[in-house]
Amino acid sequence: MTTIDVGLGARHYPIRIGTGLLDDAHGWRDAIRGGHALIVSDGNVAPLYAQRLHDALARVPGTPLHCEALTLPAGEAHKNLDAVSKVLDALARLGATRDACVLALGGGVVGDIAGFAAACWMRGIDFVQFPTTLLAMVDSSVGGKTGVDHSTGKNLIGAFHQPRAVIADLGTLATLPDRELRAGVAEVVKTACIGDADFFDWLEAHVDALLAADSEILTHAIARCCRFKAGVVERDERESGERALLNFGHTFGHAIETETGYDALLHGEAVAIGMLLAARLSAQLGMADAADTERLRALLDRIGLPTEPPSGIAADALLSRMQMDKKNRAGALRLILWRGIGRAEIVEGVDPAAVRAVMSG
């Protein structure tokens, strides 16, 4: 097992990466401090792992734990306030008090919903992340961003609420569909793009093994991403500066997801398109060499990720969505662009005409 500590003073917590962690609660049972726990999962993951998690908790001796489970509809289209209400209703039925714990078992959607509900219940109770997708393991489960979507944009409703622990059991990736695995690799590539050029070189050399789910390669990639993100979160927990760099490709990607109704692309696929658009815009603005854009495109192609927005989406429609992004200041576009691989930066007041041009091809 690999353990990475996210150091936030008294609120520090471990990220544990390994195989068999879901079935062995001895390594993480201490993250649950009270006598009530609610497992929140979705229709894809719950049939596979919810009972195993419940049984693992029952095998650990000690303080009795009243544990129930809630299954939500799967998919980004259901990441809304209605889902949060379902979790809050389940916590009420459970009789959850302020020492209760929510266990988020699933991908990024489940983690975001469950974490936000935990942040809301009695003004904040504990939660533990059990990510079951590569994307959630390397990104969304770490750092305490929780929330849901609004009809005008992605993740516009939410809170910063750090988990008590992140337990990434690599065994759950065995049931992950190939498309979901590839979408998760997009977030791995993002880490390399924004601040680790050597990691980008490593990915070019090992991407085939990563896609084949080689356990050693997966562990290295997940740990490298988690260490990188943990460092950023420690320095800028609430995204007042450096943490915004983690959104490379996301402003474009979120706009595409929202405009297509969250059902045409997976999140990682939209991020892949967004990263390439951000790289193209950087080259167009004279910030970066077009050769770096080509290297990124070639790697995304090898992974099998899309690199162009779906046909039929108007550039003006995407630009309108982007202007609702949380990173914008005083109505001006604020984007994460780069100076080349491994050198991302925050750019204020980007000209909308330049953005429109790059989205129009």
C-alpha cells in the first residue's frame, strides 16, 4: 500500500492506494468516529461493491456501527440538488448526528454529491472517499471540492469540505469499462501538462501499459498525480491562486459538457478536448510553441480520447457557457493556459474573440 498525506494542519488526511483495501477495514476504520455511517453509491457501483464495504466494516471489532446504504442514479446528468436531497433524507432516516460519516463509494459524481451532502448535514459531518474510477482516484476524490451542477453550468453549487480519508482500491478498476479508464487517463495527462514535463515524457513511454491496467504502472501514475495535487491543495486549499491551475482544460470542457446536456461525453473526454483547445489558444496567443500542442494531440490520440468538440455546437454557445465559469473575475475571462508542457499559468482578461476563433477551428 502507498500512503500519501494531505497536510492541512489539524485536518490532514491520508490517501491510501493499493489492492484489497475495500475488504480490509482495519486500515481505515478509524476515519469513522461516530456510530452512524451512510454508504452512498450509484446503480453501477453499488451492486459490485456496496455489500463488500458493509461487510468489511462489520468484521472490525469495536464500537458498534449502524450502517445503511443509498443507491443513486448513475451519471453526470443526475449530479444535481435532487440527488443531494436524497442523501440528506437518508441521513435523516438513519438518525445521523454530528459524528456521523458519509462513505462515498463510486466515481467523481458520487464523490461530489456525497461530499456536498456531508458538508450540508448539520453544517458539516465527516465523509470518506472510496473512489472506484481512475479519474476519481487521481483527481476528484482529493482536495475537498464537492458540489453539483446547475442548468447554467457545471459545479456551480458546492462547498470545500475535506474528506477524513481517501481509500483507492485498485481492484475496483478491474470492473471499470475501457472508455471510463481512458477518460480517467485524461486527468493523468492534465497533471503532467500543468507542472511536470518529466511525467509527460514518462506517459509517452508508458501509456500502453497504463491503458492495459498494469498494476505497477497504475500505482505509479495515481501516486504521482495524488502527490502533485496534495502539494497544490496544501498551498492553496480554496483556490485563491495556484490551485486554479488544476483546471487546465476544464473551462472549455465544462462548457462542452453543459452545452451537450452531460450525456454526449464523459468528463475526462471533455477535459481532453478542453486541454487541446487551451493549448491551441496558447499557441495562437504566442505563449507556447505549436509543437507542444502537437505532442499533446498525439498522446491523446494514442489514449483514444476525442480532441475536437462534437459537431453542431456553436462557438458562441460555448463562449457564453465559459463566461459563467467560477474562475472569472469582474466579468472577464480567466483561463488556464500554458507556456508549453509542464508550464501552465493563469491568464487574466483573455480576449473572447481569440477564444471564439480557436473554438471555430
